[in-house]
Amino acid sequence: MADSKLLPSPGGDPVAVETLLQDVFGIVVDEAIRKGTSASEKVCEWKEPEELKQLLDLELQSQGESQEQILERCRAVIRYSVKTGHPRFFNQLFSGLDPHSLAGRIITESLNTSPYTYEIAPVFVLMEEEVLKKLRALVGWSSGDGVFCPGGSISNMYAINLARYQRYPDCKQRGLRALPPLALFTSKECHYSINKGAAFLGLGTDSVRVVKADERGKMIPEDLERQISLAEAEGAVPFLVSATSGTTVLGAFDPLDAIADVCQRHGLWLHVDAAWGGSVLLSQTHRHLLDGIQRADSVAWNPHKLLAAGLQCSALLLQDTSNLLKRCHGFQASYLFQQDKFYDVALDTGDKVVQCGRRVDCLKLWLMWKAQGGQGLEQRIDQAFALARYLVEEIKKREGFELVMEVAPVLKERMVKEGSMMIGYQPHGTHGNFFRMVVANPTLTCADIDFLLNELERLGQDL
Amino acid sequence: MADSKLLPSPGGDPVAVETLLQDVFGIVVDEAIRKGTSASEKVCEWKEPEELKQLLDLELQSQGESQEQILERCRAVIRYSVKTGHPRFFNQLFSGLDPHSLAGRIITESLNTSPYTYEIAPVFVLMEEEVLKKLRALVGWSSGDGVFCPGGSISNMYAINLARYQRYPDCKQRGLRALPPLALFTSKECHYSINKGAAFLGLGTDSVRVVKADERGKMIPEDLERQISLAEAEGAVPFLVSATSGTTVLGAFDPLDAIADVCQRHGLWLHVDAAWGGSVLLSQTHRHLLDGIQRADSVAWNPHKLLAAGLQCSALLLQDTSNLLKRCHGFQASYLFQQDKFYDVALDTGDKVVQCGRRVDCLKLWLMWKAQGGQGLEQRIDQAFALARYLVEEIKKREGFELVMEVAPVLKERMVKEGSMMIGYQPHGTHGNFFRMVVANPTLTCADIDFLLNELERLGQDL
């Protein structure tokens, strides 16, 4: 060897590697999977931040630790984490632990690649294409484009960026200063990522025109017309409408057909933020809620929400067949997207995104779909609707449940500190704080809903 | 039950869930970990796209499949994927499989949460803070801010957005049209994400002023001065310089102290794209390459590259202590960031980012660090430098290696189709195609470097 300072290969003992991973996997199965999804265990073990810091001993030192210590740390991390796969976890728009999805995620992590080129991600480049094709077919498109993004917020941003690029391709090079003032439209019930996106993309939040919603949270198409006229009168150029299929707080589905009519009349890009509601397209019974979605230019759909595919799995789907994604985002880096390769470089999809390296988000959804079939996934959606209906009927039977909204923060503190369940709350319009019940966990039963109602009564009985 | 259509709980059999996951984990250990990191196995099993589609049977159907079929699918996915943990994988700026990081990633996947609030990610909110603090300390900052982003490209975008917001807070609301034309500066060797970011953020690529680099790929500070003057003369307002610590093709480290002097003189935000080179800060021997980094306003550092923490682990670090991140990106969504919570809501860090849900990227790095200690990680960096040096010395001893650059695409095709190794190539400046050797895999030895050189000779012996 030329250099005596060279070390022996570190961490290269295959037996030790396998033993560690087997041990950790055993802990995961016991603590995160078996206990983490068991209704008889706590959904969280609440600790005050300062106490938790002590318990976790977070500080990073010079010296490494023994295998035993590391395994103890793995147990502690799981123990004090919230169990989002638990049947009493209703706190976010995701819940539940799908075993096939988790299997896909473990394989993804072990393969650790990035789907920018066919060369280093042959399986996943082809698989992403197939999964996106399937999602597009459910939207109603026989062709198109798309990509997985790191979350629905970024999918929504992509849509805004694509819409402005399509109208003003100059923008990529010359920037927004070369353009007239732009206006985009969304309802007051939209996800906050539309505002975040407008700011990030340099449009500014002033460019977001807020359209009224009805009492159920649906965008009012007549007000959309009015807002478009107003914006034009102020000298702005309308370019995009972002409708929502499944709003964050009320779960409302905007009337897409009526909105598409308005977009068609004014030549506007129609984006549908179906991050939450997109999965309803799998249900023959309920997909009418998204009637008209096939008229959209772009759709954001997060299978990590209602399908429990695991964070993150967010598809941006496009009706476009003109390679808009690559034209808008591409920069043909010579070290990655060489044109003198020995295979069809159209398979190098990495230049469609504004990331460079990105995670493989298709395998978990693909494997779950292969295992459950479209039918199995459809049943989950129908089950969620049936349980939500059951919840509504049960609430009607119980006295005093309207009062809950005034004491939501107190009930929330009690449930978290006891670890019995987790539900999100928020104010809305003229209403004070109320609990937002998210029915997403695919293993949920009526018994879990009964527990929830009884537990709310129990936690609040002295209030 | 109120609704007779309710199904029995699907997928709720805990024994079946555990059996599936145990079986899949067994396949992962055999195929991805044992064989995937063994030098006696292929680094990839090349298939033409059409053949691979047939082999994988990608189509998603209505009917679900049996457990056996699913396990067979898991095997096929791993078999035809590139083994990025293999000692002959030199193709990207990441390589190798760290067992502790993988353990952390498996736990992360099983817990499936998003670090937006302390409420649903208590462990990871505190852990992210601690890990970022440690990375900042290595930069040379005793205070500051930061966040993990989905990749270095988005970290770089954040820096650009923060710099313009700091100078023009109005931009968030009023957009770029309210601002003078802006200019940012980076060298011709910079990562392509700077251009992608400028386009995405609405600045346009014209706002990116290219500074000359010397023959080793380092930015020339005198030319930076010149470009700033030129931009000002053209009526643009300079606001940011993006220096690079570890360029993508040549691995060059820009002279940060000299660049910081220029920034100081002109009142410009200094961003350092240390996605590749940041990990060198762990080495007492080599960290001088980043001298001056403590004078930066922001640093992007990807531990998923040289530290093999797994895709993705990309930290954006800030010297700022004025809550700039939250002010720039925050929107205080009422359903997530309630202010009437029962704990300190400063722990709800989710409003620092433009994503809503985002992945937990800290645990894999934290666990690896706990296991290896800072010393163990330092040894890895030193080992990588020693191996790179060994490679250079060995190349000097061999005849004919300059000729390689002309035949790189042919050698690449041969090595991939044989599956013996993977190295990236590209042209650069006046040079034709040449191989870019990335020494990143922590288990690499001199024998692997010898293999590489012998294999290049063998593959090219008839050329």
C-alpha cells in the first residue's frame, strides 16, 4: 500500500452488520409495530420537552457507543415517539401502518438510490412511470406526464410554476420582472401551501386572490368569476385556478366542473389540489365528488394520506404531453444527463424536477397496490366513508357534543398527557375551536369510533 | 352498528403483518445487504428497459396478490436495482451502506411522522435541533438556526429566498415585481441547482452572474469583484454570493475567506453550497479546505453524501438568530400551529419550511453519529482523502490512463452491462469525456481502488 496511514476497512464486518440490523428490526417489530398499533397501548407517552431531552441524552460526542447502548437508544426513540399507526391517532391527515407499504419503504431505504437516471435506478424509473400512469388513468387521462414530489406543498408549487412557464416561457430566463402582474385564484378554504408557494416562487401572496366558499367549504364558482374580473380590472393577468378536492379542515370538495367551465372561458390553467381527496378516485361509490377532475391541467394527489402509503408519497399529475415539466425545470447538467449514453436518455427523468437527488417514492405505493389490488384499496376508501357516517350518526345520538368545541384545548391536553388518543382541533370562521376528526387509518373499526366518543365524554365530564 | 356495509377491519391481523415484515426483512438482509455490498456480486444486473418491464410485470391490477407473489416481487425489485452500497459503485456523490444509518431509517419509516409540531414528533423536534446545533458548531457558530430540506438543491433555494427576503421583506407579499432587478453570483463550476433555483424562485437565470474559476475549479475572487461591478453598472442589485465547498465535477473548494471579504465589502449574503464538502469539517486534518466558512450567512451540507447517512439528509444551516426562517416561510396555519397549546409553541418548527408534511431526516444521522462518534466519522473522511491520494499515485504509475477520457462512454457501457462497477463520466471545459472518481463509500479499501484500475484496463484493452 502506498499510504501507511490507511485504515483497515471500518464497519466492514458483514456478520456484525447483519446482527445489528436484525436486533434493530426485532425492536421495531415489538415496539413500533406490535405495541405501536395496539389499542391497549398508549398512542403517545407525553413528556415535557426538558424531561424528554434528559431521557434521550441527545448530545453528539466524539466517542462512539456500544451496540447495547445503541439498541437502548432505538428503544427510547420509539417509546417516546407518537404512534401514528395507532387506532386512536386522528391528529393528522395520515394515520395507520400498512405493512406492504412499510415493506416497500424498508427496501427503498436499503437500496438507497435516486431516480434521476435509468442507469442508477432502472427499476424505479420504470415503476414510477407505471404508477403515475395508473394514477392518471384514475383521473381520466390516457396520456400525460408527472413526477413524485417531496410533499403536496411542493406539488402545488410545481403546478403554479408550470402554469406561469407555459404562458410566459421567458420567465425561466428573464424572471418575473419581465412579466405583467399575475393573479391566481383559490378559495379561502385552500391549503396554506398555495400562499407559501406564491411567496417562494416570487409572485408574492398579493397575487393569490381569495374566492369565497359556501358554508360547507366549497368554492363558489360565481365568486371566482367575480374575482377574475376584479383582478383584470386592477391590471393583473389571471393565469391559474387552484381548486381543492378535500379541504384540510372541512374536507370539502370544490365543484370542479363548474370551475373548469370558468377556467375554459378565461383560458386559465386548472390545478386541483387533491392531496387529501385524490384517493377517493379509487371508489366507484364516492368518486363523483371529484367529477370534472379530468378537465384539470394538473392534479396533486398524496397517497400517503388516505391510502397510508407512508410519508412521503405525493404525485403531481399533468395532462400535458409536450414535455412541459422537463422544459420548465431542465438544465441538462453534463455530469448527470449525458446525451451520449448507450440507452434511450428519455428515461432519465431527473431533469423534470427542481431537486437533484430525490427519494424513491413509488415502490411503497406500488407494492401495496400489488398486494391489495385496486379493489382492496377501494374497500378502504369506502370503509373510511362508512366510518365517518357512523361517527356522525353516533354524535347525533349523544347530548352535549356541540359544547366540545369550547373546551377543545383542555381536552386535547388531557388526551395527550394520558396518551389515550390524539385528535387535532382548530377554530374555523365564526366557530371557536372544534375537533377535526380524520378517518384515514385502514384498520379502523366502529369500536374505535365508539371509544373515541366515550373517551371525549370521559375526558370532559368535569367541564 | 349503524351501517351494515361496514367491513371487518382489513389488514388487522398482527401475526400476518409481522410474518410479512419478517420475511421481507430476511430478503433485504440476504439480497440488498449481504449480496448488495459484496465485491464478489455484481454492482448491477443490466437489462434493457423493455426486457426489464417484462421481468418486473409492473402493471397495477384490481386483484391483490398472494404473500408469496409479493415476496417474489420484493426479490425482483432488489435484484434488478443498482447496488449503491457496493464497493464498486463510484457513480454518484453517495456510496456505501452504513448499518446504523439504515437502522435509523427503518425506525423512521416505522414511526411515519412529520416534524412539524412537538405534539406529533416530540423526539424528532428535539433531535433535529440537537443535530443542527452540532453541525453549526462544526461550521463555527455557537448559535443560529436551520432545518433539514429534501436535498441540497432545495437547501440552496432556501438560501436564495432567505437572502432576498432579508433585504426586501416586502417580497413575500408583493412579489419580485416590487423589487429592483437582483443579481446573485456563483462560479461556473457551481451545482446546476443554483440556476434551477433562480428560475423556480422567479428571479430568472439571467440573475445568475457567472464568476470565473481557475484551472482547479476554484472561484476567482477578483473576478467576483468584477462581476459585481458589472452587474451594478447594468442596474442590478447584487444580493447573494453562492460559493461552493466541493464542486460536483472537480471537487474544488472555493476560497471562502477571500470571497467573504468581497461579500463584506458589498454587504452581500454569503451562502456556501457545501453539500459535498461539508463533511470535511469533521476532519482536523482537512477542514482547512473550508477556512472562512464561519463567515457565511448560510451553509448547505448533505450528510447523505460523504457521510453515507442515506438519501436524503440535507441540512440548511443559518447564522441568523432573528427567526428569519420562520418569518420568511411562515403562514401560521390555524389547524396546525395553534397558539393556545399546552406547551411552548416555539417547538413547533414546521412553519420554518415551505413544505407542510416533511420527512424525519435527523434520526439516521444522529444514530450513526452516536454509534461511530465524531472520531469514527472523522476517520472516514481521512480514509477517503487517503484513498483518493492512493488512486492518484497509482494512476501516475500506469501508462495509458490519459487516453481513457476519449473512450469513457464505451468503457461505461461495458462496465454496466457486465455489472462489474459504475463510475460517472462527463466532459469538462476543453477536456472530452473523463471518469469522475468519487471516493465516498466508508468501507472502501486500497484493494477496491486496485480493482478499479485493473478493471478499467481490462475493459479498454482492445480500444
